[in-house]
Amino acid sequence: MSKTPLHAIRDWTRSSYSTSSGGSCVEWSPSAATLGTVPVRVSKTPEGPTLTVAGGAWRSFVGAVRDSELAN
């Protein structure tokens, strides 16, 4: 399995919870997620650090957010 370097990822998707007013936004890369880990970053600092999360953990997190299982 080849690994895509994080700096080479071009298709970042912004969270639907993000607003255009410039608040903290989370982005993830769908194409890199096919490699088994999901890269996640803060859109305000795209040149900053990127967190990689195991695919199963990412799916669980997104499901909990979607189902409103996480408190504000």
C-alpha cells in the first residue's frame, strides 16, 4: 500500500458545521482516507499540523456527531 505524503493532499473537505465567518473549522481528506487513516486539520492553519485518525475511529466520531451524541 502506498502512502500519500500529507503535504501532497489536495482534496480537503470542510466540515458542514463550519461557517463562512472564519470560526474554527475542521477539514478532512476523503481520498487519503481510502488508505486506512483519515488526515484531519484546522482550516485556519492549513500549513500547520495534521492529525491522522484510524478509519474506524473517524467513522465512530462522525456518527456520534451526526447522531448528536456529543454534548456542546
